[in-house]
Amino acid sequence: TIAVEDDGVGIAPADLPFIFERFYRRSEGGLGIGLAIVKELVEAHGGRADVESEPGQGSVFTLHVPS
């Protein structure tokens, strides 16, 4: 398990179900494919990618990959 945490602006609850989808962007900039690629790589190894976030509090992305 690998967790990456930040103290940024967080992600709105309405956006959370979509952030791992290709080309989904909450704001200008970026292509919207980075998190989709991460999720596909993790799942290709039998794992899963999760996120927890609160607006104004930051986010925690957790990658679970079996050994």
C-alpha cells in the first residue's frame, strides 16, 4: 500500500466519482489522463486506487497492490 497525501484545495464531493475517468478535468490545465493511467496500471497488477478528500483540507490517494 502506498499513500500520497497533500494539503491542497481538496476535491469537491461531486467530482470524486469521476476523477479516475479519462479526460475528466476539474479545472483548466492538464489533459485529464494522469489519474486514469495510474488506476489502469494499478488494476493491471491486481490492485486498486482510492481517494479521500475534503474541500479545503487536501486529499489522500492510496494505491493498493498485492504482493
